Amino acid sequence: MREIQLRDAKATLSAVIDEAVRGQPAVITRHGRKEAVVLSFAEYEKLSRVPSFGRLLASFPGEDGDLPARSGATRDNPDL
């Protein structure tokens, strides 16, 4: 992923967007700090639909006994 200064991104915004659509996102920097990312809308949609690990666990359709029991006690959980 290439980095481009904000002033250069402003001057070449159309080209920056064209590259993002072709799969080459750009990091926009301001005063040397990374501030934003330009990526295609299709890539944004993919990233925005990735569920969190907690949601994946909460949606697990399993029943009791589907997962193997933990084996062996640990220092933090001696009752296992």
C-alpha cells in the first residue's frame, strides 16, 4: 500500500481513486502521520461485513457436548 501526502492526494484525487478501484489502496498522510486510507467501495464493503470474534462465538449453533471438554488443570484454573 503506497503512502501519499495529503496535498498530493488532493492534486491527483481522481488518479488515487482510480488506483483504489483497481485494488491499490493508498494511505493519506498529513505532516508525516498516517491519517486516512482510500480504498475501493467493494473492499470497504468486504471489510465492514467481517464479524467480530465475539459475534462468531455467540452465533455458534452447537449443542452441549459438541466441543471436547478441556483437559488438564492450569495454574490459573486449578479446577479444570
